[in-house]
Amino acid sequence: MSVNEEEYEVKVNPPVVEEVKISEPMLTDTLLYPAKLRTLFAAEEHITWFVNKDPAETSPSVSGKKKVRLDSSSSPSSSSWEKRAHGFFFRPENKDIGGRVRLDVTPTRGEVLGDTMSIYSSSLVEAGPDTSATLNRQAFTKTNTSHPILRVMTYNILADLYADSDFSRENLFPQCPHFALEYQYRVRLIINELVNFHPDIICLQETDRKVFKHDLLPVLERLGFDGQYCKKGGQVDEGLSLFYRKNRFRLLHTVNTVMNENLENPKFAHIWGAVKENAGLVERLMKRTTAVSLAVLQSVQDEGKLVIVSNTHLYFKPDADHIRLLQTEMCLTEIKALKSEMEAKYPESSVAVLQCGDFNSTPPFGVLKYCTEGEIAADYPDWNSCPEEKISGFNIRHNFNLGSATGTPKYTNYTAEFKDCLDYIFYDKSQFTVDQVIPFPSDDELSLNVALPNVSFPSDHISQIGRAHV
């Protein structure tokens, strides 16, 4: 462009960093990454991490120093910034403890470079917690699997919605220091688990929408995953999430069902017929915001193999075993309908089933029996778990050949008031052969800090991981 006989080079829509933060707190041996990274007109970003342990740079007086825009020829004046990593992730080491972190992000589009955004951490690198119990488990999952091996993980990660309150801090989880209940701290440890167990399919319960959007999805996308989120019913902003490796699977179809919104759907007519005359039971069912999320995944290596992955989190009250049975039947009814649809649409393919979740039901009760044995009789005790809501003359059955991939571990939930097995990976025994179950933490490891969550475990639940031949 020429202005008053002067020639100017014009860059149309140069790439720009709109927003970026450093994922704090910064703990050794946990992944740091750019949080809430938003760019305009950029195809990718060049990301560099620096650490500075100069007392003048790490003093509290500079902690508010958040963002500095630099053009491509500039850099912060201090010479004491040591380049520590290049790329989306940085894992601080012990030598970085006490240092302040700088993050430089340069947006690019082809050969066009935008201005570098330089971000300074508001805190210093700290020593990470003792996660030896988790590291002991991860010794069994040091690498990714390859076809035809499949590793599946299910995990209730404890929604921030239920951890960030005075009641939670003082009554539900009094053993946990307040800082370790903050989701910014817990998500550092959760991501370490999701990454270092090297799963191919991940089913998470109690996923806050903000955590899915700003932490889980951006991080796991960079590691080759895609993800889906299903909000449960009601006003709460948490739900179910599914992640799968894109080099192993492609997504063909999803079905998300909020149960109380669909109770009168014709596909659940047999359930509605069994409960509709009991006004108290109907009212209670209509208040339940439970959801089930289904996804059909197609193997990239063998397109003739489809897997229906079901993820749910059932109602938790102790007197609700009958409701959990009804909800399990709704899950299996959805799976049955989707399986029939996929078999009709892909007649040359096999369709396997995985049913994961927090079922809030311990091994002596009906959910495990129903899933693995295929039938619950009308006189089964669970139908009378709440006498005012007793369900009479109703038996249920299914034709899936399901087993519990991790068996019935002693604990999958370990709080001060309750310790037992609530979580399962139910798998199609006609399509999968389980060949490895990742060991669970020992009683001594779990009791070291009284209960979960604590500084070493980010949730009140324990992740479950199983490996199978497809």
C-alpha cells in the first residue's frame, strides 16, 4: 500500500492470540499446558516454555505481571529465562521448583507470523504430591496398545460442583486439605492419569462442562483423542464424557438420553407400565436427572468391527436399588435398540458392547447380577428396597453376554463414610477377551491419607482400567 509516496507492506488478517493462560498450579511431574488458548486467523501455534529462578523475577511483586505482547523481533529483557520446552506441554522437574514460568505463544498461518503473546505465571513451581500409588499402577501401562488390543478406562472424576462448597469441605471430605479440593489442583492429577494409563477409550462421570471444554478436550485432542460431552438433566452443569483415540476409532453415531425426560417414550413402555400406577415412584423417577450416553465407534484397523460404548452414572440413594435396576434396564434397552439399528445399517459388521460407569450399586445387589446374569425375577429383593415404592410383578431380562472386566474389586469408592465397589466396565464376552486388569491401590495406600480425595488422589473414586483382545 502506498501512502504519501511511502510503501507499506499490509498483512490482511494477521494471526492473533486472543487469550491464553498457564494451567496453574504448577506441580513437578504434572503436565502444564496453555489453558483457554484462543486465536484468530491462525493455522497453528509455536509454543515455548521458560523458567526463571532469579529472585528479582520470582518475587511476589511481579506475580501480577500477566501478559506482554511481543513482535517477532522482541523478547523479554531478562537474560535469566531458561528455555525448558517447546510444544504444547511442559512437565516441570525438581530443578524448576521455586521458579516462575513464562509461556510464549506465536500464532502462525503458513509463513505469516503473528505477534508473540508472552504470559507469566502468577505462582511458582511447587513440588508435586506423592503419587507413588498411581505410578505403581501405571507401571503396567507404559505404552499405547495396538490393534487388536484395546485398553478401556472408566473414572468418576468428582465434579467441581460437588467438591467446591463449605459442606463438601467440612462434611463430605474433611480429610482433604482445601487446596487439594480445588479443581485446578485436581485436574492436574486427573490429566496425569488419563495420559499415563494410555487408554484407547475413556469414559468419565461427573465431568464439569468447564473442565471438559478448557482442560480435558484441549489436552486430549493434542494427544490424538476426540471427545464427546453429554450433560445430565436438571440445572447442574456436569455430565458424562467419552474420549477415544482417533488412530484407533472413528465415531459413527451418538445417542444421549436423559432418563426422566424419556420415561414415557414407547421404547420404555414395559418400564412405564410397571411403575405408572405408583404416584410416589413416578414422582421420584421424574426428579432423577440421570443420563446415559451411547457412542458407536468403528475400528480404523478393521472397519468390520463396531463397538457401542455406553456411559452412565446411576442414582445414588441407599434406598434406591429398585430405581437403579430400572435405570440399568433403560441403559440396556437403549443399547439393544442401537445395536439393532447398527446391525441393519452395517450387516457385514460385528457389533460389540461396552457398558461403563458409576452404577452406585455394590456387588451383592441387582445391577451387577442383572448385567452379568441377564435376568432379574419379579420377587428379587431390590424391587422392595423402598417399601412405599415397591415394584410388583415385574421381571426383566436381556440377551447380552456381559462380564465385569475388572471383576468386583474391593474398593472403587473410598470415602470416610463409605468404602465399596460401585464402578464397572461391563464387556461383551462374545466379542472381547480380557487379558489384563490394572491392579487397584492397596489398603495401605488408600488409607495413608484417611480417605479419598486427598493430596495424592484427585477423586473419591478410583479409576478402572482393563485391557482386552478385540
